[in-house]
Amino acid sequence: MEPNYKLIGQRIKVQREKRNMTQERLSEQSGFSPTHISNLENGWTKPSVSSLVRIANALSVSADALLCDSLIRSEPVFDAQLMGELSDCTPWESGVILDTVRTLKRSLRQHRPSDPQ
């Protein structure tokens, strides 16, 4: 599977914003220019493996957290993100979300293309 650099860039931005970091601060932490960080976040520049490692370390996240949209086995990352989203739900909200997920899952499985990617 070819990496989706736009999605990788979006994940870098999300992780940066979760930490209340500016692009300037991330550039200082990772050793890249703010322009390079901006280009990565917009998907205009393809990061090398060493660049991804430096950025993941600067953000204190795993490389999986940045690459999960391009990985076949990324369930742990998505599971952790889902649990994070649910962590502040009320019991009523959790019940509604659970019912929605069950319905969505059933619909997806009924309408799955013959060659899902």
C-alpha cells in the first residue's frame, strides 16, 4: 500500500495541536524549518523515514500514530483513538454511540465491495 502523505501530514498536525504546539515549536523540537513542517502537514512534501522518526519523537508519539492510515495492521492505534474519544462520554452518550457503531458496522458489512482496500 502506497503511503497517503496527505493523511500522514494531517496526523502530524492533529498530534501537534493536541499538544498545543505551534509549527515553530515542532520545528525546534524536530530540527526542521517551520516551512518544512507546514509542507509536511499539507502533504506537499514526502517525509523520509528518518524525518518521521524525528517528528514522532518530537511529538512523543509512535510512528504508528502517524502512519496508521497507510498500515495494514493498525488496529491498536485506531482502538486507542476510539477509546480516547469515548473516555469523556456520559453513559447515555456511550449507549447512543454503541448503537450507532453496531448499525454502521452491520451496514458496512452488507455493502462491502468485493475487494476492500
